[in-house]
Amino acid sequence: MPNTNGILGRKLGMTRVYNEFGQASPVTVIEAGPCFVLQRKTVGKEGYNAIQVGFREKKASRMIKPEAGHFKKSGGTGYYHVREFRVENAKAYELGQQISVSELFKVGDKIDVTGQSKGRGFQGVIKRHGFGGGRETHGSDFQRQPGAIGSSAYPSRVIKGKKLPGHMGTDRKTIKNLTVVDIRPEENILLVKGAVPGAKNGLLSIYTKA
């Protein structure tokens, strides 16, 4: 059965596992798949080879008509999350084909995990960029401000990219070279050493290393 280079998953949380020597390792528990092929994209029609997959089934009552029409081509089952993964030969896949975690990964594999980081709202420079701030004693009026941000005469503007207060979080982040610690195919569970982006129940894209 052909394999794509990735699968969709959902972050369930973090825990720890112990090896045969009693050493603890922090792991992230991910519900990885199963995903189902919804559409095949080819070089001749779309200009590239890819498959569109769905993750986490959606009730028919929660689908709008354009969604229902699209899902009908692959069997009629709807999904909350739809993403694309590049493949070498899209025609090697069948519409409705299931892609499971045990097909793509094995214990010890290195993987890349992409997700949306936690939103922190509007933050100052100390939390957002790690500034040290000023001293808080002897009547100082400079504690958590960013300080000087440029000259008035030249260049008479704030340079692009200057570290200033602003919106923090909800960025697309990728953590590379994480190790697969354990796979539980009967539960579609993947245990990955270390942390991955996002909050609990956040959507993740998990890629195999080429």
C-alpha cells in the first residue's frame, strides 16, 4: 500500500514514560489519524502531485451543501479537518482510502510536527522578546518599557523588525527531528519525545523524514 509523507493528528496532552533503566522521558500524546483520501491532485490538472485527506469525522447535519458535495465524491463522510500532502504519484491512491499511523511510522523514527502555537494576546517586550527591563529600586521609572527605538534626525523612522510590544502567539510553528517513542495502532496513538506546538486538542501535521 503506498504511503504519503504525512498524516493529521490532534494533541491530547503530555505525560512521561520510563525506560528499562527507570529513566523518565517527557512525551507528547498525539491522536494521529486515521485519515482518509478525499481528492487526488495531479501535475496534468492542478500542476502538482498531492492528495487531500480528511481527519475527524463530521456529522452530516453539521456540513454545508458545498462541503457535502465535495465529500460525496470520496464516500460521503464529512471531516472537520482537511489538508493536503505532497506525494510522488497521486494516482496510486484510491478515494476513501484510509491512512493509519502504523503505516507511516515506527518506534525510533525522526519526524517533524507542525502546529499553531498558543495565543498569548497583546504582550510587552519582556514577555514577548525576553527583555531584561530596568531596575525596580531607588526611584527608577524604567521597569518594563522597551527603551529607545531609534534616532530622531536619522533615519527619522522606526526600523522594520524592531522588537516592540505586540500580538504574541498563534503562529505556525514546526518542531523538527522529534523521536517516536511508542505507537499504539489500536488507539491511533503516537507518543513523541518532547513538546509540540499548540494547546490540547490542537490540530497537528506530522511528517516523516525523507
